[in-house]
Amino acid sequence: MNFRSFVNIQQLRNSDHSQKEIHYIANTMLYLVENIPGQPFKYCLKAFGLKSDPNWLLNHQKLLEDLKLLNNL
């Protein structure tokens, strides 16, 4: 996926109007991109005004821990 497509998905699917499950997936994707070691997309995300939802993150900490474990495999 290129960054332009990623931004488009985030703008469409990471909104309050999107389906709940899709919103969760989009927010998780954004969280994972924000936390890539070295933060290579830090300024790109800022330029497009993309930031993961901290309220969602607090409520789904276990899911995020599982995803991090999968990334380490």
C-alpha cells in the first residue's frame, strides 16, 4: 500500500461516521504506523493531520499488545 492510499483509508474509515469495526481496524493501522521504530512517517502523518484516537487505544490495550506480538514473529 502506498502512503496516498493509506491517507485515503484513514480519512474515510477512521471517522466517527464509519462502521465501528472498520473504525477500529483503521485506528489500529494508524497506531501501528505511528509507532514504527524511528517514526519514519512522523512528519507525513502530521502534514495530513492524522493521529490515532487515544480513547480507543485505552479501551483496546489487549488487542494492541497481541498485534505487537504478531509483529515480532
